[in-house]
Amino acid sequence: MALKTDREIANLKAEDGQRQVVAVASGAGGGLCIEVRSGGRSKTWLYRYRINNKARKFTLGSYPAMSLATARVEHGKAVALVKAGEDPAAVAKASKVKRSAMPTFDAFFEEWLEWKQVAKPARTSTVEAYRHTHRLYISKAIGSLLLKDVTRAVLFAHLSKVRGRSIQAARKALTICAQMLDHAVNLDLIELNPARTIKPSTIGAEAPPPRQRWLCREEIALFWLGLNEGGYHPAQVNCLRLILLTGARRGEATSMTWDQIIGNKWVIPASNAKNGKEHTITLHPLALDVIASQRAISRGSSWVFEAIREHDAGQGHIDGNALRWVLNKVRALTMPQSEVFTVHDLRRTFASCCAEYLDANESVIELALNHSKRDRLVATYQAGKRTEQVTRLFEQWGDFVCTLIKPAQYNPVNVISVDFRGRN
């Protein structure tokens, strides 16, 4: 008769010099056995089964390290494999080989990035951002650990330290860990994703409320005038003005190239757009003046806003951090009473002012910003770009800015022939 209780298994003994195998009851079916040898301190859980008309035996674990309840669970898994036509012993052997080849966290990060680029290609800037976060906030601490050794406790302790340096960095690091460990689970390298058990709030890295800062009409005038008075590099001034006039993202503006400008249109390629869709912006005459001013100081680079100084990797476009520095200086010197604002707030200013002062349609503003529709059903059935209305909005916005800055205040950055490469 099959054994049914833990006490019966604990009391099971074999006679001297003998080996005894006894059946154990299991809800998954037959085949679960316990093997006991005389003089042995432990007993062995076995699963006896037939596959391909051959009798097989598979070791599940040892008793008491593996309890009766756990043995029945493992027996159930093995039974399911047999029913599916798979040999539990062969599956266990393959799993053991896989665990012996377990990659490190760093190595798997590269594998995940490669897979991600195939599954859902991302912009070069996005991939660089992933690498930057991994290098600064993940790799040094846990990069050398094997995937299976990166537990919830390990991640929690590390991310808590990162949070002490930067809340945003901790949130980004958690997101990367969660996504790449999801991939590890899908590849059967690990059973559970420990990062999914950690919420940003758990490590004190909740996302702040969405920013709502935008410049009113008086602030726009002060900001524009302030760009003339600080002695800033023309490329920085022109780029900030273009962002204000077009509502473009900082990365789209700083990486603007001359071949993207066709007449009075700026065609942002899909590879440089956040939503992966090509976007066309109509350039108001004021924006065209800004670009003409920039062309006059160009040193032959393909970038419209080329780097102020040469870098080791060659001459590229201006750095977004430089724009932040100029913006902060303008606010401090020209508009000290104003609340702090960022480069991205200039984009929000475009959207908010178009609604507040021009009474523009919300959907037209969203199209001008190249936002993806939140409702997928709406996006499917309303695929039109309302080109004429968007073009008209860019023109109206440019006219509005002109009325704010007044001709006397608009100075196309006093173009002079000066080598600025020694400045930051």
C-alpha cells in the first residue's frame, strides 16, 4: 500500500544490507516512490515512469530536505512532462547545462539590448541612454553577478543606494532591470523576475507629478530679450529660439541637420522622433531667420547647431546640457521673479500658449507636437494628419511670438566671425 503521510516516510527503514523502494500516494497519479537504504541518513524521492515504451527513473530530491508536499509538487510537474511527450530526466539535464552556462548580468544586458533592437527597434539616443544608465548605476555593483544570483534582496539593496544619489536614476535602473529580467524568464534562464516584485515606491523613487510649467506671454518676451543680452554663443541662442517657435523636442532640435530643411519645412526623420514617425514642421519666417543666422556662422558641418568645440569623437552637434545652462542664466539675470523652467518647458509653452492665447484645437496641437494618440482605436480610424490646420497653427504661433518680442527686440544674434571652439 502506498505511503500517505510524512510520519510514515520518516519511520520507513530498510533491513541491514537491503534497499527498499516504496510507492507514495500523489494526487498527480502513480509513479512517486521513496527509496531507503540501510544505514542511510537520508531517503531519495524517485519518479518511475514509462516513455517511448521504456521504463525510466528520475530522481526528484532527497528526504527530509525535500518534504512530502514539495515532492508531490515536483512529481506533478514530471507527470505533466511525460503526458506532453517529454522525458523529465532529459529536461532536467538540459536545465542543468543551461544553468552551468548562466551569463553575468553585464553579458545578458548586451544580449537583451541586441534582442530588443530586433523585436522593437529604438532610436540610437534611446540605446545610448540605456547604456549610460547601465554603466553608471548598474554595472559597477551587480554587473559581474550571475543572473541567478541577482535576487530581490540584492536588487533592493543596490537600488536603494542608487536612490540616495538620484531618484530618477534609481527609477530608470529599476525599469531596465525589470525589462531585461523579463527576457531572462522568457528564455528560461530564471523562473521569476525579482525586479517585478519591487515598485518604485518601495525604494522611494516614485515618479514626480507631471510638470505643468509654461511661460506666459510676458515671460516669453523677457526670455527672448534675455537671449540677446547674455553674450551667449549664437548656436545655443538660436537652438532655444527654434524650440520655442516649433515646439520641437530638445533632441530633435540639437540633432537637426541641413538636409532636413526643405524650403520652409523641417522634416524630422522617424529615426529621430520619439514615436518613431516622421514629422513635418512648418517654419515661420521668424524661424527661417533663426536658421539663416545659424547658416551664416556654420563651419561646414552637416549639423545645423554644430558643436561649439571639437570633441575627441569628431565634431557633432551642441550639447543639451549647454542649453540648460543658458536657459538658467537667462532666467537668473533677466527674469529672476519667474519660477524655474526647463528646456522641455519651452515645448510645453508652445502647446499651452496655442490653446490659451490662440484658442487652437487640442487635436491639432497634439499633431503639431507629433504626439501619438493615446486611444489605439482612435489612432486606427483617425489616421489623418490635418496638414493644413497644423501648418496654419505654426504660422499663427510665429505671428503671435512676433507681436510679443516686437521688431526692436528681435536681433538675429549679431553674426560676427569669431571662433567659439574654446568655450563650453
